[in-house]
Amino acid sequence: MLVYKLRDGSKIDVIKFCMDVNWIAKEYVCCKCGEKMVLSERNDISDGYNWVCRQSDHYIKRTVRKGSWFDGSRLSIPEILIITYLWVKKTTNEWITDEFGYISEPTVTDWKSFCREVCVNMLVSYNYEKKIGGVGMVVEIDESKFGKRKYNRGKRVEGKWVFGGIERGTTNCFFKVVEDQTAETLIEITKKYVEPGSIVLSDCWQSYTSLKNEGYTHYTVNHSKNFKDPVTGMHTNSIEGT
């Protein structure tokens, strides 16, 4: 696997690889003089290189990570790439911590949360023009709060609520940031993005109870008890995990 080879390779190979796939900038212009900065080798920093501009009247330095996926982390670039790859592969926290041997589970958890939040930000910023679902089609809806975990423990408590839906068996979906979880808000968004006649699956949140009055066939699943509706036998998956 290439990301594992990068961990054991030279630091310049890591830098060049990230430049080639546009994960870090290939060049920078000095904010002081407007000249192109030079990639300079450094033995005292983890990345091994940074951008510099040395002139008679100034000496400007800039990290190769600036403004990138890697910015602000103490982990090495290959370590971040491997964790991201393992997150995509839905690898457990325990397996990842065992794989590295020195990265803590809270660090892995934080990176996974960051990966999810980046994906959610992309989804909510997308301009959804076409409705999903339709007669006989199943649409799963759910809401979740995305943000920073207080003291690195427990549920996410600081952030924004995101309401979304996905059409079962396809990649058709919608996601919207909402200010509240009231019936008025969630029902209006559902009507805007889900075709009438759709089979809508949700949890037992009270705000969804009037969906049946809006032209939808509505089923609920109590996630605290099961993931299979005891009456219909229908299964549901929480959107938060997608």
C-alpha cells in the first residue's frame, strides 16, 4: 500500500507525492517581496522541509502544510494519510491504535471526527436541485450534531445540527444545516427534497410524526431497542454513519 511506503520513505518523497496529487501547494510567493519562495531542507522539523524567502531585509518561513489537510496536526504527513485511509476502510479505533502502537485512541477518534465533519461540510454546501425518492422508493432521514467534543469525551456538544436523507440503494441524498429540530423545520425540508409517495424511514423523534399527512408512507425504528422495525421487518441505518 502506497501510504505505508511513504511512512518508510524519505521526507522529500512524501512532499513530492503530496504536491503531485495537489494535497499541498507546489509553490508559494513571499508576502513581503512577491518573489517565489524556495523549498528548503530542515533537520529540526518533522516534515523535513519548509518554504523560505531569504533577502537582505527579511527572512520569511512557511510550513509546507499551510492551508492543507495536514495543517495544525502534530502527526507526520504519512501518519495522517494512513489514518485517513483506514477511516475510509471503516477500520476500528482499536485496530488503528494497535497498528501504530504509539498513537492514542483519543487522537484517532478526533481524526475520524474531523474526517466526518469535512465530508459533512462538503455535503451541506452542495446545491441540491433534484428531489430524491419517489413512489415505492425508500428514503432514510436522520439528524445529528457535528462539532467539537467537550473535553474530548462523550457526545458532540458544540457545533451545528445537520439534517439529511439518503435514497436507499443509490447515492442520491441531501444534507442541510438546521437551526432547530422542530417539526416545522424538518417537515418543510423533507417536502423540499423528498418526492411525495416515498417510503420514509426515521427514528422515533416526535417531529417526524406528521410525515404521513404530507403524502409519505412513514416507518419508524427505535434505535435504542433495535435496528429492525418489529412490524414491517424493514431495516434502517443511521445517516450519521454514512
